[in-house]
Amino acid sequence: MANVNDRVCIIGGGPAGISAAMYLQKKGYQNYEIYEKLNKVGGKAYSPRISVNGEERTYETGAIMGAKTYYAVHEVEEFGGATHEDGPNMRRMYRNSKGQEIFPFDPKKDFSPKKLLDLIKLKKQMKKLVEIMNTKYRGYDCYGHIGVANGRYYGLSKMEGNALQHIEGVNPNLKDLALPFDEFCRINGVEEVMKIWIGPYTSFGYGYFDEIPAAYVMKYLDTTTAIEFVAMRLWTWKEGTQSIYEKANEKLLHPAHLNHEVVKVERPADGKVYVTVKGPEGEKVEEFDKLIVTTPLDYFKNYADAREDEKELFSKIIHEKYVDFIAKFDENAGPTISGYIFDNMVPERLGHAMVYYHRWEDQKANCPSTVYALRNHLGSKDVTYDYTIRTMEKDMALCGFPVKERLYEQESYYCPHVSPYDYADGWYDKLEAMQGKQNTFYAGEIISFGDMEDTCAASKDIVERFF
Ligand SMILES: Cc1cc2nc3c(=O)[nH]c(=O)nc-3n(C[C@H](O)[C@H](O)[C@H](O)COP(=O)(O)OP(=O)(O)OC[C@H]3O[C@@H](n4cnc5c(N)ncnc54)[C@H](O)[C@@H]3O)c2cc1C
């Protein structure tokens, strides 16, 4: 039963946690706390400041961009006073595995009749995909996955004009979305689109098309968002994506408690939730009425009194191991534009650099660039972190940009999802049935998709429906 006087605990101060607090506050809740284990909010929206030629600017090591379909993120922007109007333009070129420039989508460059025919085929199939998604797969474009495995849709709409409105309905064809994306494309005769979708999907760390249910691909790259990506009409933030959540956090009645890690959750029969928090002053136990978990659910059992059904369900979660570093180059010896290395976006090339991001056009060849690679794939052996870093550096050298220094590096717990088998088995309906048990609500990336928009929209949905 919703009660605005309830005391609510939010674990995690990333996009999901900060937006959950914002939506609670908008609904009249004044008694909530956010615990964030790090000394900053924003989670994987992390934009460190680096000084180049004596001038300090933000560089991205986590989230970079959005699109006009970032409706929930826009609500967080408006709440905090952030804007995507001032961000740097996205620009890119393409390279092969040898580091040479290629022109896969320009029929005039390296012209051959076959290339032209292939591009015409690609264009036709992209059109076909848009058509079937709006007809055969009507209802696919809402956030979250409730009902999809059973041929239903239920959630906040992503559709322009209807965005963030609750929609629901029946469409048995939606069951196909549990298939791996490559199989989904084959049964619909649109295999060519993978050649484009792979850029904003695999190179952005979201996995390979033979392992990821089509639902994740199409809910993230819904046809409107995909077109915005192809046309490079993207949102970026001068102060970095982190600033969206920092600004919103400042406007909250109760900003996040930084350096406070939740180390224990107990939910005894009295209906309360007892949360042990470890902060600079030691450990303390706080009593709450409700709990919103925005952090990885497969880790929840490590510190919470997880029930058997929680342990069982959460053990099915898989995540990508996405590695990136900010590379510094010798003076005037770095890239001047971002690069996509298409040949490296296949499982056989695990650990290879797939993309590098050049943020500030005016810094030309002196701009530090962020380089990205995946080191895992379902059914393959992981490559090691060290191998990945070495291989990424070699790839950058092949492109003509030997890395002088890595200014920052990380591996992210990235894009939590479930396998096509577990998806078809109704994993999301099982999760939905558990929402609210023992006053616990699950939010964050797993609910819809591992990007800022889907996580913020999931927080909105959960607060709207359960609080
Ligand atoms: C390299 C990279 C590139 C990306 N690019 C994009 C992009 O261009 N566009 C886009 O939309 N998205 C992008 N993303 C994804 C986006 O950043 C994430 O989907 C989003 O940050 C998820 O938000 P979240 O709040 O669910 O989780 P997180 O951002 O992971 O936040 C979770 C927070 O919980 C904290 N925490 C964990 N455990 C505890 C605990 N026990 N107690 C207290 N706090 C805890 C963590 O420190 C963290 O701050 C990118 C991510 C990465 C890593």
C-alpha cells in the first residue's frame, strides 16, 4: 500500500538511484535516503576532468550520449537544470582490423557494383525492419520486458507523442523477441541490418548478436533511436553525463550519502527493512519501510538475506565485461575524429579495440581519446584484462596512434541481461511477480536495458506503479 510517509532506502547513486529519488520526491515522498558507496554520484555516467594544454575539460569514461528518445533522462535534466544543448558534436570514421580507413556505407568510395547492390539491400532491409517493428511487433517499444515472453506488452511507451504513457496489450508475435538477435533477423529476412546495428550495439559493449535476445537490441535501438544514431543527431553534455545526476542530486531534499556502502539487508517478519551502512564513521543500522535496489541483483544475495526465489532468479543474470581507458598520445599524434573498427566487433576478436571516442574537435590531435573493448562472449573463453589492454593498445598503434599513457582505465559490470533461453522462460514475469515482496523493489539496468534512459524510465515506472 502506497504511503508518502514511508521511509524509503535507495541503494546506489547512479542514474537509477538518483532518478528514483527524484520521482519519489515528485510524488510527495520526503523521507528517503540514497546510499552510494563511491565518493560521487552518477555511477557509470562518469566524466572525469582532465587538463590539456592548461585547460581542464570533461572526458567520458562511461556514458557519453543520448538521443531525442531520452525522455526520462530529459526529466532528470529539467529537474536538476542540466542541458544537452551544449555538448560536443559526435563525429566518426571507419577502420578495418589493420587500422586502415574504410568507407562501408559510402557507395561512391571504393565503388563496385556489388557494394552498391549490398547498400541498396541494406537500405531496403532497414525500411523493412522499421515496418515490421511497427506492425508485426506492435507494442515492442515500451520500456521493460513484462509479458513479452508470453506475447504481451505492458509498460511505459517509448513512442514519440505517447512517450512515458502507460500502454498494454496482446501481440503473440512479441515472443520472437526472446530469440538471439541474429536469429530474429534471419526469420524476418533483415540480416543486413546487423551490419549497421552492430556499431551502436556491440561496439558500445552490449554484447554479440548470437547471444543477446532481440528484445534488448530493439528496445534500446528502437527504430527512432537507431535512425538518430545513424544520422548522428545525438545528445552529449559539455559537463559530461555525470553532471546530469550531480545537478539532480543537488536539488533533492536528501542528496545521496556518498562513501556509504550498503553491506547488509535484513527483512524480518515485522515487515521493516533493516539496512546496515558502512560509512566513514563506521557501521550503522537504519530502519526503513521500503527498499529500492538499483545495484546489480546478482550481487544482492552477497549482502542481503536473499530468499531462495531471489537467489535462483538472480543467478541467471549475465553481464558484459566492457573495458575502456582514456589514452593520451604524443603531442599532435592522436586521432582527430572518433573511429569504429568494424572488423573487431565479432566474438573471434574479443579483447580488440572496437571503437575510440574523440570528444573535443578543437583539440585536434591532442585530445585524449577513450578506447573500448569487450572481453567476454557467451560460449567463448574470456580473454584476460591484461591481454585486452595490451591488444587495445596494439590496435591503436595500428591505426597510427601509439598510446603514450593511460590516464584512466576500468572494467565495467555492464549490460546485465538474461540468455535467450531464460528470457523465453519468462524470467521477467518471474521478476515482476517478486516486486514488492518483503517491501523490496528491483530497479536499475536489468529491468529494461543498460543505458541511462532505460534505467531512469524503469525508476519512473516502479515509483509510479508501486509507491
Ligand atoms: C563505457 C560505458 C559507456 C556507456 N555509454 C552509454 C551511453 O553513451 N549512453 C547511455 O545512455 N548509457 C551508456 N552507458 C550505460 C549507463 O552508464 C548505465 O546504463 C547507467 O549508468 C546505469 O545506471 P544504474 O544507476 O542502473 O547503475 P550504475 O550506473 O552502475 O550505478 C550504480 C551505483 O550503485 C553504487 N553501488 C553499488 N553497490 C553499492 C552498495 N552495496 N552500496 C551503495 N552503493 C552501491 C555504485 O557505486 C554506482 O554508483 C555506458 C556505460 C559505460 C560503462
